[in-house]
Amino acid sequence: MSGHQKAAADPYFPDNGDLRYRVHRYELDLDYRPGPNRLAGTARISAIAGRAPLAEFQLNLGDFRIGRIRVDGRAAHYTHRGGRLRVRPAKALPAGKAFTVEVHYSGNPKPVNSPWGGIGWEELTDGALVASQPVGAPSWYPCNDRPADKAAYQISLTTPSAYQVVVGGKLLTRTTKSSTTTWVYEQSAPTPSYLVGLSIGKYQTALLGDPGLGGVPQTGHFPAHLLTDFSRDFARQPQMMALFEELFGAYPFGEYAVVVADEELDVPVEAQGLSLFGTNHVDGARGSERLVAHELAHQWFGNSVTIADWRHIWLNEGLAKYAEWLWSERSGGRTAHELAAVAHRLLAGQSQDLKLADPGRKLMFDDRLYERGGLAVHAVRCALGDAAFFTMLRAWASVHRGGIVTTQTFVSHAERHADRPLDELFHAWLYEGRLPPMPQAGR
């Protein structure tokens, strides 16, 4: 994996994740009943101990009843309090040893409380939805919940046959027995726990684009009554995919799905190989097209190239915001420079206390972070010039594909493509609260 960083606990969420081991693969075998909102299952986790022997380790898991826990097939001691599942194997695991943990659990999944409301498993009027950014994954499965610990996933979910299950990844099998159907998905690309997305609902499915053209398979899942509006609103997504592959390099995963849940959502949410929208994002007039571009761009920036911890979230959101502007520029809308000027005017009238490279937990999803992040990327474009900027951007996505990055990784990377030092530019945009002047070409 590229771009290994020295690991440290996430300063924004110190209770999440355990640095003493890393996970290689999760196999989740789950059964969900929408009526009573009951989830039961087994998580089998293949992991590797770190540099020290492991006498105990921690998983994050919400309020479920634990049936049993085994480490390498042997019963293990555990305590489960406050969303932390501490496991003590029968005997300490040697440093560097591969081991497996099996957790049998059941209960009523509910969102994790956070400063942004409930996140994670959300029971809908008819079905369920998982949108875990940043710390909602433990609402439905035991995990090493930190963005830098990326693993492969196989998810088997059994639910009543009236429902469709959509998970980011490749659908391996779908098996119906009497009144239930089991869906098995595989996501082989390295995936952080917060990006494991899931939707259970009654959907109509449509292919986007022409699968005969050999591009990335793209599917849409939506309530049947939205067919006409959905078809119009997402009609240009295949062109976005083609543009982003041209600008950022090959799409990093095997397929891409979009789901429109039969419910309004505050904001759309990206997951690995999957994006989740609400009915309010579908109007038949392409009113949310910039969000369609934003979520697709996250597949490169955030999902394939993943931040080491949440201080660096501007790398996800600034680059996805800039991708919105690039889509507009390349599809007959306003140029990125015009959109950057609009964002700059907006920010100039707001309080200037946000430090992009370390916004603090309270401001990590602040609208200003998205706009200022886009502007910082535009400032780099103006300084480098288009040829060097787009070379830099493609290289960023390819060099760190499947890897882990920090703000410093990006700064060093961009400077390698510049013909003069960029330290003043980065200091002003990333580490100062005050808004720098609007970037101009050649500066």
C-alpha cells in the first residue's frame, strides 16, 4: 500500500480504532428483519498484530448482545461498554501474527450519536440505510473504526424477499429460499470502515450509460415512482465518469452504484463504489447535478485515496468540490474560475476562523471547509498552470491509489510539480484562518 504514514490515534475521535493491529478482511454474515429492525449475525475478522505482542485489543461496536467471541477458534474474554468491545485472547498473540476474530451478535441497530445527529444504521419507513461518515460503522458491525485501517469485505445479508439489498462492490450471488433472499457482495479494494455503505429497500433498478461500450458498470436503484425524474437527473453521470477518468485516471473500483432512498436525506453520502441520495435530490430538472458529480469524485478522492485521520478531511471535500467545478467547466456551465470567485465572495462575508488543514471536530463538515477546500485546489491550479496541475492531479490519484495520505503528503506531491516554492501559498490557504485573496492565473 502506498503512502504509509506513522500511525497515531485520531485526535478527533480518540475512542475509535486500535493502532495495535490492522485488519486484512471482514466477512459479515447478517440477517435483517425490517419490521422489528432486528439484526443478527457473525463477523469474521482476519487481522494482523502489530509490532508488539497483543494481550488484548479493541473493536468498536454499538449496543448489541454478544453471543460469543472466538480468537483463532478459541473462546476469548471480553468486556463491552460504551461502544468499545475489548477482547482478551486465551493467550497473547505474538507480534506480527495473523489471527482471526469471530463475533456473534444480535440486537436492534441504531445510529451512533454524534455532533451531527445519528449516523450509521438508519431505520427507514420501509427498509434501512447505512451512511457511516465519520464514526457510524460500529452501529452495525464490529470494526477497527479508523479511516487508515482499510480492508477487503465480503457481506452476506439475508432479508425478506420483497426487499433489495445494495452494497458497494460486486454482487456475487443472490439466493432465494421460501420468503427470504440472501445477497452476497464482495468489495476486494481496500476499504475504510466508514465507507462500507448499505441500502435495503424496494427499488427499481436501471443501468446508466451503455454497458456495451465497455466502460465502468453503473447502476441506479430508486423508488419506481421516480423513474422519469431519476433518468433525467442522472443522465449525464456516464459523461462525468468519462471526464473524471480522463482527468483523474482510471475509476478505482469494479463498479459504481447510486441509490435513491425513499426518504429525504440532509446530504447525499459517498460509500465505496456506492453513493446514497434522498428523494429531495431528485427533481427531474438536474437541480442536484453538482452533487452527482461531487459524490462520484469521492470515489477517487476519499475512497481510493484515503486520509490517515479526520484532520485531513479537506483533501476529500476540497477535491470533490473542485471536481464539481471541473464538471461545470467541461460540460458547458460556468468555469472553475467563475465558481471559485463565487465561493470566494461567499467566504469573504463569513467568519474566518477555519483552518483547513486541521479544522477541529466541530467544523470538519462546515460548509466553509468545502468551499475553501475547492479554492485551495484552485489556488494550486493557478500557481502551477493547467498542464502541470492536471498532471499533478492524475498522479495524485494513481500514486496513492488504495493508499493513505495526509495534508503533508499532498503539499509535497504538489510541490514536485511546481517550478517555484509553494510554501507561502499552502501556509495561507491551509494553516491560516484569514481568507487569502482570490487566486489568479500565474500566481
